[in-house]
Amino acid sequence: MTTRPAKHSLTLHGHRTSVSLEPEFWDAFRTIAAERATPLNALAAEIDALRRGEEGLASAIRVFCLNHYRRP
């Protein structure tokens, strides 16, 4: 099953940026932010700060979500 990515705007470090993620990843990302009682933009900024090299923010968020749910 393939779901088309949905584009949403986030504010990182005072700048607006658009991120395209599949709806399932948006749901997971929002759920994780809520579990941590962290605003979505703040969580995105944390993930952004940890990115390495040429990794895109959308890819970093997907990997973050995957790793979150893989943890025991």
C-alpha cells in the first residue's frame, strides 16, 4: 500500500519550512510529540539539530519515528 506524502509547514529556529511525509508518519510524529509533551515544531528542531550531512529533514523524521517504535 502506497500513500502519497502530505506537505505541512513547520517553524525551525524562527524559519518556516515545508516537510512532506506520508500521513502515517505525520500521525506517528504527532503522537510522539504528544507523548513527550513537546510541541511539534520543537521536536522537529531537535531532529533537525541531529541531522548529519545531506540527510533531508523528512528522512530524518521518518527514521526518528521508526527508531522510536523499534525501542523496547
